[in-house]
Amino acid sequence: MKYHRGVTSIEYAMIASLIALAIIVGVGATGEANAKNWSFWTGKVIAVLQGALGH
């Protein structure tokens, strides 16, 4: 019976680790997509401003 507690603790730790890894990967992918989107729109705005200012 003593060993069941240790096994359960390890299982919970593994599940928590997998959840944390999934969150990290998801946030990283979202951040990269967001950065690309901001770069795209920043370039568009700069191009419009340069056109309006005659540069």
C-alpha cells in the first residue's frame, strides 16, 4: 500500500509536466504568430506614412 502513494505522486507530476509543456508550446506558437502579424501591419503603416510624406 505504501508504494501506491509514490506511484500516484509520480503520475500526477508527469501529468502536470505534460500540461505545462503543452501550455508553453501553445503560448510560444501564439506569440510567434502574433509577432509576425504585428510586423506585417507595422510594415504596411510605415509604407503608407512614407507614401503620404513623400519619402
